[in-house]
Amino acid sequence: MARVISALFIKSSSNIDEAVAEGVLEVAFLGRSNVGKSSLINALTCKKQLAKSSSTPGKTQLINFFDITYEDDNKNRFKARFVDLPGFGYAKVSKEKKKDWHKTLNDFIKNRVSIRVFVHLIDARHTNLDIDIGVSEYLNSIARPDQKILNIYTKADKLTQKEIGLILKKDKNAALVSVLKKRGIDEANQKIFNMLFGVRV
């Protein structure tokens, strides 16, 4: 089982020009505000304060970069980068500001060659929201052949086994997690690792 043995915040940027230089394989995290994105990144890296969550949903509109080191069971190490993209859906700002944010994100996602995995976070209790359906359609429309998409369903501890089964029937490669109950985190990390490096450990 691969695990994160180090994680370091590098910088935040408000546009592509300020972004960290490309060079290592990247995982881009997307999710609507309040889906638990910062909490999941902290759980995946075993660092409680690595990704900061805003008290006001949708307020943080920066792209955050974290350098990650994975280690497998054979002590081989693999460098990667987590890219935390701004949450969407709740921010109380002008339409013009939202338009600017969307353009920045669109430009970044489409032009960032290093991104190999898109992690789309979805609230397991609300899987059919228009905003998430739109994001899924968007990612599938722009993903290159060398890019993969992983849906991670958060707050899965709120579901019954039947509800979990329905999600897995619909989305066979899904990862279901509960940061609160510490469930599914290792499995989600393994899926990300396999997608990034194309290896199984």
C-alpha cells in the first residue's frame, strides 16, 4: 500500500502566471464549496493543518500547491504534487468576479500539462446536483488521453450500505471516504497513486 510520507505547502497563486513551475506529476482537486476538500487533502497527507479551509464557503479563490512524496511497500519513493483548486458554488461575489475565477480555472486546467489526475469530490449524500454533473461533463470533455478522473465521495459515513452499493454500481471506480470516521482514506490514496504512476504495489 502506497502512503504519503511527506507533504509540504509550496505557495498559493491567483493566476497561471503565479503558478509553481511544472515538473512533477500533479493531482488536481475540484469540488463544490463545503464538500470537505481541505479536510480530505489533510487526511490523505496525514497533516491536519496542511490545507486551510475557509470559514466562509467559496471565499478562498486561490490555487494552492503542495509537494508530496509517496512511498510504497518496497521503500521506493515517488514525487508528486497536489493542486487544490478553489471551491465552487457558494461564493457571494459579483457575476463579473465569478466569471474571472472561472476563466482562470479553465485556463489553468486546460493548459497545465503536469496534471495527470483530476479528483472530483462529491458529497455522497447528494450525488446528482447539477453543479457536480456539470463538472463531470466538463472534465470528461477536456481530459487528455494521459489524464484520468477519480470521483471521491465524501461524508460516506452518513450512508447506509444499500446507498453505498448504489453509488458503486453507478460509478465502479469510485472511492468513498469519511474523514470524520477515518474510512476509505488509504484506499483513495492508493487509487490516486495507481492513476499517477501506473503501478500497483
